[in-house]
Amino acid sequence: MAGSELRADLWITEYITPWDLYIHGVTQMLAYEKTPYQEMQIVETGAYGKALVLDGKWQSCTGDEFLYHEPLVHPAAIVHGAPERVLILGGGEGATLREVLRWKSVKRAVMIDIDEAVVKACQTHLTEMHQGAFDDPRTELVFGDALKYLDDTDETWDVVISDLSDPIEEGPSFQLFTKEYFAKVQRVLSPNGAFVVQAGPVAPAELQLHARIVNTLASLFPHVASYNSYVPTYAAPWGFAVASAQSLACLTEIDRSDRLLSEQIDPSKGELKMFDGLALRGMVSLPKHLRQAIAEETEVYTLAAPPKFFGKGISGEA
């Protein structure tokens, strides 16, 4: 068939559901390591540039990561208005840190990641993503357990970002989508602070995880908003949830969002690619079926009954 030539010899097969796969063609393996916590690959792909893969699950890639990282960071910053202190839990590639440091108001950004080997590999191979963010004087990089850090810190934060890998049972993150974890974050938030979580896919076959994460946040926070962004290499629109003690009505105020972005985003760090006030209002304007799924959900994730994301991926030759 014309146009159907395959140009990769190595393929990463990601299990989406028990009946669905997403296969990424790899042209070069840039780094591979079985760390104490997970299996890491950094690869070059034919269509979307370089990518980080953990336990066979696609994390992000240079070709479309902005569709994930800009929505992850900026809504929570807009809720606060002028965040000075930001805590990032996870975020190995450094792209979340990059987006945080666009804000002129930020004076300190602390990134906690449990897997030093992954972060070091990203620093070397994914410079397109972090763009030197690790060298910014406002950055503090800590290798350690997010739960322990939250237990030990007495500091408060204007924005807390939970940018963790998917909660597969074999991985290091599945306990960090629970009510107990969210309560630890709530304790360290400033009174007008905002907490944002990457909250899984929102495709119809996979809604339950997202709806339960939102419901778990709502068991603690008076104001929670679900929103999503379509990320092509995830094979699904991806969900996020932002939570705060203050109203989140500002997320639909286009003029306010655009004014804050104009005042706060440092032009020396480049322009935002997909995010502005109109895009944000669209992301929080959920379709009916997703609103219903969230409204009808009753389960709360706990350490005794944490979420379990489906499947690991594999890599192999064609």
C-alpha cells in the first residue's frame, strides 16, 4: 500500500487497556538503565523527536511535551496570581521546572525526584526539554522521597505540582495519588495556594482513574477543577486536576489570565506555544460525559486502596 512503509526497526509497545496498544517507532536508543526504582529509556523517535520512557510507559517527548507541561503548570500559577515559592514533586525531564521558571514572581523552585539516575540522564540527553532550568539560581534539586519531604518540611508553598509517573503497581508513584498524600500537600500549601496533579487519561474507556483522583482531591479541598489537554503521543486527551482553598472561577476569566501571563511570563524564556486565557477556558469547559463521570464517582483512593494504572510497555524489534 502506498505510504505504508515502516521506517523503524525498534518499537515500544505501550499497553493502554487490555484491548488497546500504542506503538512508537524508535530510530535510536540514547540511554537505557534499570535504576533502583524503574526501567528507563531515552529514545529518538521518527515522528516526535526524543522521548523519556519509564517502565515501558511514555512520559513525554520533545515533539509535543508543551501540550502537557504548559497546562500542567500555568493554571495553578494563575489561580495564585503571583507565586513566589513552587514545589515540584517528580518532573524528571525538567520541563515542568522550565515552565515554572517562566514566571517572574517565582523566587524559589524546589524539585523533588526520587530517581537521580533518570534526572541525570535527562539533563544530558533532553536539553531541549529542560532548557537549562536546572542551572537557574532559583532552582533547588533534591533527590529523595516526596512523602518524606512533605513530612519533614515546615515550609509553605504557593503552588505544588505533582508531576509523577503513572501509578503502575511496579513503579514508585502509585501511592502518591491517594488521600493521605494529598493531605500532606494540603498541609504545606499557603492559604491562597494551588495544588495541581497530572491525573491520567480522560478517554471514555479510561475515565475511572481520573474521576477518582478528582473525587479524592474533593474529599479534602473545597474547590477542585478538572481539565484536560490532548497529547498525541499519549493516544488520549490527558487529564489534570487543580485544587485550592480559594475559588477557581478565575480559570474561566480569559482577560485575567491573559493579563497575568502578559505581566508574568519572562519573554527572555520564549513564548508559550499553546497556552493562553482562551485555551484555558476551553480546557476547563468539560464535555457532558466527563462531567457526569466525575459527578457520579464516589470512591476515594487511599494508601489501603491506591490506584493501579494498567500495564507496562515493552520494546522489541520489528
